[in-house]
Amino acid sequence: GVHEGNIKAISFIKGTEFLLSGGNDGIINIWDTKQQKHVGKLIGHEDRIWSLASNANSCVSGSSDGSVRLWDLERMCQLSTFSNGPNDVYAVDIDSTSSKVISGGFDRTIILYDVETDKVIRTIKEHKGAITSLCFDSTGNLAISGGKDMTIHIWDLRDSIAI
């Protein structure tokens, strides 16, 4: 259960005592923080994991392999893979209802995905540097992005307008 290489991302599974960790080995490890032990792993990425986010039953991961992967935490299996081409994905988030996933990375593009259809809902290309941080608000209608261009944007995802 120990990572082989640097750990790049951690995320608590909301409402639980479980922690996710990911790093250079491309594996997502699941830890029980109460019992202080390794309880499982999610395997599928082909390169380092840069970012992890989760809600109560799903998690999403972004990687140097250019993919964003959605995982079912109860069954401990992969649900979907969204391709971002050859570009590193540095930031991901999932909304509270597990219906939308957002990603950003080296190519300066924010991509909003529909989980049910596995399709891209929206692409936003406003940052002038790599996107290194992203999160949804509690409604899933707004997102905040930060990047290497030293800017923070708040987005209304219903119409891609920066507010």
C-alpha cells in the first residue's frame, strides 16, 4: 500500500474517515485514517497523478497520461475516462451530485464533462498559463480556477462567463 515515488495529491472522501492519495506511481491508494491502515487501491492511470477530488461515493483524478478518470469508491472500480489529449491534467473536481467533472492543466483549457453521457459540456480557454487549481462551488454552477498566469477566475458554468 505504500507509494513508489512522490505523493502529489490527497483528498478526504467527504463524510468519511477515508483518505485518497496519488502520486508518481499512478496509483490511487485508499487509507482508513481511524485505523491507520491501507484499505485499497485504484489502478488505471499510466503516469503520475497530479490531482484528486472526491465526494461521498465518487472520486476523480487527473494525470500526466492526459486522462481524467472517474472512480466508484464503493465498488472500487473505474467508471469513466475522459481524454485530454497528450497534456498533463493538473487540477480536477467533481460536483456534489457526481453529475459533472471539471479539469484543467498544461494546455490552459478548462473542460467541463457530463458524467452521465461521458461528453464535454463546455470548454473554456481564458487562462494565459497552465491551470493548476480548480473547484466547484456547492451548487456545481460556479467554478473557480487558478493558474500559472497568476490569475484567479470565477466562472458561471451555465454560460462560460467569467464573473
